[in-house]
Amino acid sequence: MTVLVLLGVVALVVGGCVCVVWADRGGPGWVRAVAAGTLAAGRLVRRTGRNGRRGLGRNGDSSGD
């Protein structure tokens, strides 16, 4: 069951990336909408990932080295 969920997530990510490339080349409106959603989700993931690692150094400690 977990493998199927992970495969579904991977399929959505790959499909989103394809839509971003296709929209950049002037695809139809629905592709641009999916691409905008994909880019927004990527920004959200990046922002939340940055907040969780704030103050940690390269090795995961708080020394900053």
C-alpha cells in the first residue's frame, strides 16, 4: 500500500514538472494552471524546509560550522 502511495506521489511530481516545461513553451491554459500550482507547491515546500533547519550547521549541529 505504501509503495502505491509513493508511486502516486512520484507520478504527480513528474507530471507537474512536465507541465512546467510545457507551459514554458506555450502550452494550453490547463497546463499553465497545473504548472502554476506545481511552482506554488515547490515554493511552499522550500519555505517549510528552510524553517525546519534554521540555526543548524552543515552537520546538523547548532555550532554553525
